[in-house]
Amino acid sequence: MKTFTSLATILLATLLATSLFAQTPATSPPADATLSAQPPSATGQMPNPQEMMKQMMEMSKLNENHKLLSAMNGNWNFAIKMWMNPDPNAKPQESKGTATRKDVMGGRYVMMDVTGKMQMPGADGKMKDVQFKGMGVEGYDNAKKKFVSSWIDNMGTGIQFSEGTYDPATKTFTYTSEIEMMPGMKTPVREVIKVPDSNHMALEWYENRGGQEKKTMEIAYTRAGKK
């Protein structure tokens, strides 16, 4: 209820402000066009409140891109490989886990909960299994015309934000982002997610280190109960 109240307040304030500016002569220099939140109409005037509301409602509608994400909803098992050792000949760390995907906000977003295990050095320096928990939110931004996602997990305190595209010919999502595991150490990331059919997904994670891209992780998902 608080969310709806806040939204209504924001919309009302926006409409009143738009109406007020439309009636008040400009006395200051015009604002930089790049800072304008709403492009002017063909006549050079700001859209009226009714037109702004209409555009906002249109932008909130679901489309085929949202359905693409929802089609992957359900329970999944996964096997993960991670190349964390700088030695190129070293074997990857391997583990397994589960993931659950479901619609939220009326299908505008998909939330994914992930549970698994990964090896981390203990206090004695020896590697041991620790529980891994992660959560992602995916969507399609009608304004940006891009797929968007965010990710958090119990191995850090930051939030990863990604933007991506979809290639229907190869059934592949490609996301780009930037991570900062240590202060000042920013690393560009490219994620490639292939969905060959309704029961399988494959994620490949690439990090750009010193101008060279390297695959450091891959995850093979299989829908629960399927092979």
C-alpha cells in the first residue's frame, strides 16, 4: 500500500509541476536538452499531463521480452566450474546447487534464488566447502530497450548491475557489467547465457583482465526432473 501511495504522490506532483511550468513564462536560460527527462513534442512544447500519463502507462506494459525471461521460470539443478587458479593448466573447481526462478511484480521481473556450495580457504589455510547463497532480479527495460539484471550474494556486499541483449537466432542473452571485488580494481564482465530448449541453460562468464578476456566460470542448468 505504501508503494502505491508513494507512486500516486509522485505522479500527482509531476502532473502539477508540468501544468505549472506550462503556464509560467520562462525567466531563466533554457535547460540543457540532455537533462530533459521528457522529450518535447513536435511543436516544441512539453507533452500535457494526460499525454505523459499515457506514455507512462504504455511503458509499463509487458511484451515478448518479458515472456522470454518468464519462460525460464521453475526449479533448476546446476553444475558449476570456476577457474580461480592463475595457473592455466590447473583444473577448475566444481560444485553443484539448485536455483528457483519465479515472476514478481505481475511478470515484469523474474527473481532467481540460488543455493550451492563452493570451496574457500579456512582459518587454517585449507580449502573447505562453504554454503553459497545468491539472488538475482532480471527484467526488460522498455525505456532503455535492453534486458537488465541485478545480483547479490553472501560472498560480498556490493550489487552487480548488468544490461544485455537477446539474439533469437542463437537463443542467446549477452550481458555486460563491471565488478569491483577490491577497492579500485574494476573488472569488465561479459555473461553469455544460451537457452537451447525449455529444459537447459548454459552460462559462460568472462572477465577482462589487462585487456584480455578470460572465461572464469561456466554453469550448466538442467530443469529439475529432466535430463
